[in-house]
Amino acid sequence: MKVALTGIKPTGIPHIGNYLGAIKPALELAQTCEARYFIADYHALNSCKDPAAIRAMTLEIAAAWLASGLDPNKALFYKQSLVPQTFELLTMLLAFTPKGLMNRAHAYKAILQANSESGRDPDDGVNMGLFTYPVLMAADILLFDTDLVPVGNDQFQHVEMAVDIAQSFNFTYGQECFRLPQPIATQHSKTLLGLDGRKMSKSYGNTIPMFAPEKELRKLVMRIVTNSQGVDEPKDPATCTIFSLYRNFASPEQVENLRRRYLAGGMGWGHAKQELFEVMNAALAPLRERYAELMSAPEEISRILETGSAQASELAARKIKELRAVIGMD
């Protein structure tokens, strides 16, 4: 079986865009691959220096994945900070990473541009953790002989950088020390729309939290921006935020039925939003209940992560032993 790996940065409770674009596809991939999923808590350190916040966000994101159906008995689920071999590999890989490659990272270039436009020093706000973020991500991936990396479009470049670094290492030592990973994305992760019709994003404030209580969920759905078409007018499902969200939660038969009602006219936006709320709530209610159960027992979440991390560390130790022999440090 191919190995699928993805890192989950702890950034608080996920929204449904995270669920549909990352969590759900990754869990589906685990049915056909050997899955290795981890909480990328050291990545969070670049932007968050609050220990309590990092602990809380780590528990929240772990609970979210477990509530969504991640089975730690079938997928390796661990915490990055509990696998020290990751950081030994990072040190190795830094010796094979040109600074110019890091200069081309989209996130770093965006900060340089923002600083330039604001008249600040080009590297204002840039720490070395952020600058070398792609190398740590490469270590996360290459340590476990990963074949497939499910990521959003903004992370494709980082996986490609991991391939560049791996190829440099392999070429230097004349052997295949690392597998070359392949990034994969789902269509929905590219197109999911938020409350205002733009891509769903916390930065836009247009998200729907995964575990919003039923009443809050309905209020948020009713806030979705629509056009001024009347009840009797036919509506285009291809350009509608409500329909875009609906198709992710409804059955194929429900989707086709709503499509026909859109095109026939006679249905107002309020009715369409109610239809969306009902299918969303039906899908999310069990997850919401499971999440609450998990968060009431944080020691169980910690136990699951510690057990998975111990298993991951065993695998990683074997890989590091091989690499030390290759580079002459055995």
C-alpha cells in the first residue's frame, strides 16, 4: 500500500471548509493507503508563542479529526513534537537546501512584498522558523517514505520543494534514500464558498465552524449572501453559494432534486437555506456530539497521541539509522 501523510497545523476549531477540503478527503484516502497523520505543533510555534493556546489548539484539532472518523487503530496519528527524529532529519536536509529555494517560497515572498509596500525592512517579522518552514515540512514528509501528501493548493509548492531537496540528497549519495512524494488535492478544497460567496477562510470571517451548535448553525446558514432574484424566478445552481455547500452534504438524489427546483423556479432563497441547514445539521450533529465527548476527556486525546507518537518514533528511528549510515555518521 502507498503511504499517505498529512500535517495538521493546530489553529483552533476547524470550519466546514477544513472538514470538506482536508479532513474528509484525508480520511477517505486512509481507506486505500497506509495513513500517517500528525499534529504539526512545531509549525504553529512560528506564529503562536502562547503555551496555553498551543496546548488548547492541539487538543481541539486532534479531537476534530477523531470526531470526524479518524481511527487511531487504522491510521498512525501522532504529534510532531513527540517524534524527535523529525528535527534530526531537518538538520540533515538544511545542508542540501539552497537559500535561493527558500527565497522562492510563496509565503516568504508575500511577506517581503507586504513589507516593501508598507515601507518596512524587507525581513520585518520573518523568523528563521518561518523562512525554513518548507524544510521542516520536507522532513515531516520524507522521514516516513511518503508517497502521497493531501494538501491545499497553497501547500503544493512546499511538497515540490520537498521533492527538490530529496532529489539533491539522492543524487549526492547516488542512491534512493528518499521516496519522491506527490501532492494531491480534491476539487472541493479548491472551490468551497463561504457565507459571502468568496472562498471560505478565517481571514475573510465567512466560515461556518464544524461544531457550531444547531441554533448557531442555522443562523449562520441564513446569513449566506444571495442575489435579489424573486421566488418565482429560475435560479442558477452553478453560481449559488447555497447549492455549492448543499452538494457536499446531500445525497446525489437530494442534489438532483434541488437542482431541478432551482431551474424550475418557485423556490425562494429562504427555503433553499432551510434545505441546506437540514442536510448540514444531519451530517454534522453526530460529529458535534463526538467532539464534545472527546473534549470532556482531554487525557484520552493525549493518550491516543502519545501512543501514536511512540509508534511513529520507532519507524522514524529506523529511517534515521539508515540515513546516518549513508552520510557517514553511524
